[in-house]
Amino acid sequence: MYFEIEKQAIDSIKEAVQDMDCEIDEDFRLDFPPNPKLGDLASTIAFTLAKKLRKSPHLISEELASKIEVPEIFEKVEAVGPYVNFFINYNEFSKVLLERIDEMYGHLPKVDEKIILEHTSANPNGPLHIGHVRNSIFGDSLSRLLKLSGRDVVTQYYVNDMGRQIAIIVLGITELGLKIEDQEGDKIDHKIGRLYFKANEKLKEDESLNSHVDALIKKYESGDDPELNKIFEDVVEKCLSGIKETLQRININHDSFEWEGQFIRNGEVGELLDYIEDEGFVSKGEVDFIDLTFWQIEKEFVLRRSDGSSLYSTRDLAYHRFKNSLGDVVLDVLGSDHKLAAKQIKVIFEEILRENAPEVIFYEFITLPEGSMSTRRGVFISVDELVDEAVKRAAVEIEKRNPDLSPEEVLPIAEQIGIGAIRFFIAKLSPEKHITFKWDEALSFERGCASIQYAHARACKLLKKSDKDISSLAIPQDWIPNENEKDLVRTLAKFPQVVEESANKQRIHNITQYCQDLANSFNKFYKAEQVIGSENEDIRLILVDKASITLRNALDILGVSAPEKM
């Protein structure tokens, strides 16, 4: 709805500018003023025209405001300093908006663009840990956002089955007498992580074992030993099953899991290496490499080990070529420590392969305050432990607020709140910023995600209490919204535009801010206005229903549940 009235405002500005005998960029947009008292949509067009007309923006905005023919959906247009501000006629706009909000609210028209989005892709040598979780949460939320904005999105997890870590685990099984089932841990991925830790310790004690690991890597890469292949694949499959269980618990699913080994076995890595060599970009030494100094990258890109086996980096090139064949845009979510590798791949794709390079979103890492969680043997904090801790803390808070609830009733609510707290807290900062995870902020019922979930539960409780079929209620044509109702309508109306702008920027933190703004607006309305039993009961129930739908859809972008009771 905002898109439609924004277009009317833009068209009216264009007509007024034509009267001033001046040309402007056809694709300009309007902004939301910081204070609704200043209007609902604001244009900075006066700044653009200042140089052309050789006048101050202040004078231009006044002239524009006087020339604009105000569309019916607006009450008025005013010059506020250098800005041209439009004020919506909420008596008319509110009715139209509420009629349009349904379960699909926020879904934008289809865009002819297919995105292959890779995220998480943790090595399958143990459970997901806190270093992985930001990648997973940001990547999943971004895919949800892009899908809502009309893009076709396929999410992938790149499985490193040929890496050294997996070979070390296989060495532990085949030569060191270690068994997965004998290790500590409730989940299979934790057991494999313990086995990897023990085998790695053996390698530190006896460095000669490293040559055994190298031999296993080369043998698995050749694919000539079916029994060895089965051991490698079994380890990876078992660890992935535990990782998938963790991801599903925090509401994350991938469309496909692509094993790097397939690019060796199907010959694509070999073809890629042959092409690069034929084009004259391979330098010879102890290893084959690409010299990237011509493109101001000092570190060479190694293509093969000295024994002729491939490297992760080479297989990664083949994987990215594969992704290019599947969609229009290849988008990777990577930690900031991958910037050099991403820069190398970008140059190789653009200058050597002459193909589109992947787009990359880098994120900084997440830490916990000292002493906030004890680690098992000081190795790492797994995502399973992080979620268990969040759910436990949420349960304590729920029991404190609802002493009448049974443990069976508390647990599912605590699960929703605990997982929501983690996902929301991580999503609320742009990926470029470092995060220290703070329990008191994340699980706050006053200002954290729980407060937003509570607003939704409060709306659901009110709708249930009314005992009315909300879908059968009609909006009274003589309804004139008061200030609290206007404020809620104004916030509801912004949702599609927030989705569009966030998707275009490929960032999700503005969605978290929108959720907070909508919850605040709803809570203000809820506390100030009587709903059930008031003379405006029906329209206010409709408002509550539309707020719950919008809040649920916004939280869903973040992978956060919207509980119906708390």
C-alpha cells in the first residue's frame, strides 16, 4: 500500500518539477520522516535541484510544495526546511490498508532472479559451535527475506568431505583403534568431535602419522578403494545428521548439501585445472599455483599439492562454477577471515575464467562474556549447549512469571523464547559488527525478542477472549482513527517497504528494528485503548488481528516463532 501512495507522491513531485522547467532522475524514492508529526513520506528532491536551479533547497522545497497538486490519499503537503513532506489522510488510508492485510502480507511481486545462497558449510568433524551460528542465522534469515521479496532462492551447504579433518577422523578409526560409538556425547556429531580431538592429539604426539593422513586423502580422492570410500562417507553422513538436527532445532533447513568430492569424481576439477593451464596462468614450483601479483594480490593461489592431489581452494573454484550454472546470482556468507580467499576467487573468475564472481557478505564473529558459560574441557561451546542454556534460562523466567504452568506447558514456550532470543539477538546487528552475546539483553521480557513475542501472544489472547470470528467483521465506513490507532496503522503500512529495502541491501537488521517498532506501537495501542466492550470493538479487533499477522510475518523472516501464549 505504501508503494502505491509513494508512487502518487512521486508523480505529483515530477509534475511540479516540470512546471519549474527542470529535469530530475526518474528513479528517486521517498523516505520516512523521523517523527510522524513531520509527515508520513519525505522527499529530498530539493537537494538534487539546488545546483540545477541555483537556489537553496529551502526555497525550492517551498516552491515545490506550493505547486504540487495533492493526491486524494494525502491531507496536505508541506515544506519542512529543505524537505517536501506528505501527510496521509488516515481516515481513508486506514480502511484500505486493513482490507489488504492478509496472511501473505509482506510478500512482494515475483522478481526474475534466481539466487544460489551458500551459508553455514561447517566442516563435518564435530558439532556446530558458536563460531558457526552467526553464519547460519544470518544466512537463513537472508534467504527468508529474499524469498519474501520475490526472488527465487536456493540454499546450499557445501560439505567438505575431502578435508584433512575428515582424514584425521578416518585415521583414528582405521589405524588408532578409535570407535565413534565409544566416545562421549549424546549426539553423533559430538561423538565424532571427541574422536577427532583424540586423533589430533595422537598426531601431535607422533608427527610421522601425518604422512598416513596425506596418504588417506590421496587414496580417497582417487576413489579406487570402495571400503575406504565407505568409511569417509559414513563419518561425514553421521556428523551431518547431527548438524542437521541442530540446525532444524533453530529453524534452519538447507535445500541441498553439495559434497566437494563430486567435483573431483565428475572430472570438473580436472577440466578447470586444464583450462587454467592452457590459458597460461599456471606457475610451476614445488606446487602448481596462480601468481596473482599482477592483480595486486601478494599471496599465490595454490592449485595442487606436491603429490598431485587437489586442494580445498581448487575444489571451491569448481563448486562456484557449478553454482554459476544454477542461478543468476551466487551469494556466499563467509567469516571475515575469508576475505583474502574471496578476493582471490573474484580475480580468478573475472580475469581468468571470465565468468561472474560470487557476491560475498562477510560477518564478524560472536563471543560470550567471560564466565557466562562453562565449556566442556575448554574446547568450544557448541550450538547445542548455547540453545540448551537459552531454553533453561527462558524456562526459569517463565516459571517466575507463570507459577501455575506445569513443566510440560513451560518447555515448548521456553524453547520458542530461548531460540528466538538467540536468533533475534544475532540478527539485530549488521554482519560487519562484532557481537558479544549478552544473556540479560537477549532474554529480556522488557526489551528483547521475548517482549516482541509477548506482544504477539497478547494479541492472540485478546482475539480469543473476544470469541468472535474476526474474518466476518467489517470495517465501519464512518470510522475515524484516533492517534494511537493511526500510529499502529502507520507502522503496519511500512512493512512491505522495509522488506523491499532490506532485501535490496541484503541485510536483515532493519527487520529486527521493524519488529520492535511494531511491538511498541501495538503495546501502546493495547494499553491506551479498550478493545472488548468498547463502542469500537469490531474495528479494534480487526486492528489487533492485522497487527498479529504482520508481527508473525516479520518474525518469520528472522526464523523466530510467534507464540500464541506466554
